[in-house]
Amino acid sequence: MDLADLAFNALVTIAVTIDPPGLAPLFLALTAGMDRAQRRQVATRASLTAFIVLAVFAAAGAAILSVFGITLPAFRVAGGILLFWIAFEMIFERRHERKDKTATVAITKDHIHNIAAFPLAIPLIAGPGAISATILLSGEFDSVPGRLALIGIIAGVIAVTWVVFLVAERVDKWLGATGRNVLTRLLGVILAALAVQFVADGVRALAAVSPPG
């Protein structure tokens, strides 16, 4: 697979796991009562925080795994299973319900000044799925230009997320409940297929390095 194909695969994977349109109504819920300037500040801080977190895992994903003695093929299998579960939740509308509860808890605890970091940046933007996907992809972009390309892709998706936050009210009204449901399920099916591919690649790599029985 050449760099262009890897880049497209990474773009789809990162975009689906972050799911910017799906975060729009949650952003509105978390910033209820804020004016436009305050919402812009929250959106900017959350986007920068999430980018830094994902960029660290993109640059040093393999090194982080090695500290714990985890091989990349093993993480591909585990990460693929996790991404498949997230896809399952997206298809059956369970992921949105869980995130909605996270948003509600944050409001009731009056964490208005901290919501940019938690729960907006982590775990709503840079959640377990996005972090797992980033580490998996970092193993495929194993050169310096490749890692820089992956970080650039992450920056692009985060930038789109930031724009979605700024126009969240209009996006939510434009999509409507039906549009959000259709888009979430469609992205869930795509993510499920990508997750299966990650598992298949991991199993194949593990079988290649395992000693014969």
C-alpha cells in the first residue's frame, strides 16, 4: 500500500472515530449559556488539547507500546476489536447515549471552566477509539515523513472539528435528528469494516512471527 492509500485510510479512520458532526450537539450541551466568544474559546482550547494528545501518540505510539512490552500486531488485534465495538455502538446509537451522559454529568458538576480539557478534549474528541486508531496507524506510517503526514491528517480532522464547533448550532439544525442518525450509522459501518481489516492484519502478523507448533 503506497503513502496515498495509507493517507486516505488514515483520514477516514481518524475522521470516523472522532466524528465531528456527532460532537456538535454535545458541544452545544456542554456550552449551554455561553456567548459566542466563550464558545469559541472553549472550542479552540479543546481542539488544541486533543491535537496535542493525538499527535504524541502518532509520533511515539510504537515507543509507548514497547514500554509495556506490547507488540504492534497484538495492539492491532486489540485496537481493532475496540474500534469494532465503537462501530457497533455507532450503528445502534449507543455511543451517542453514553457521550450524552458524560456531557450531562459535566454540566451538573459545574465544570464550565474545565470542559475544554474534560470532557470535550478527552474523552469526547481524543477518546479511546481515536487514540487506539492513531497508535495503529502510527505503525503503518513508520518513516519520519509518514509520521509527519499522519500528524498533518490529525491536524486536518481536528481543524474540521473546530469549525464544526463554531457552527454547531447551524450544523445541528441542518442535519436534524434523522440526518444525525443516518450519518452516524453510515460512519459506523465504515468503521466496522476498517476494524475488521485491522484485526485481520494483526492476526496475519502474529501468525507470521509465531513459532510453528
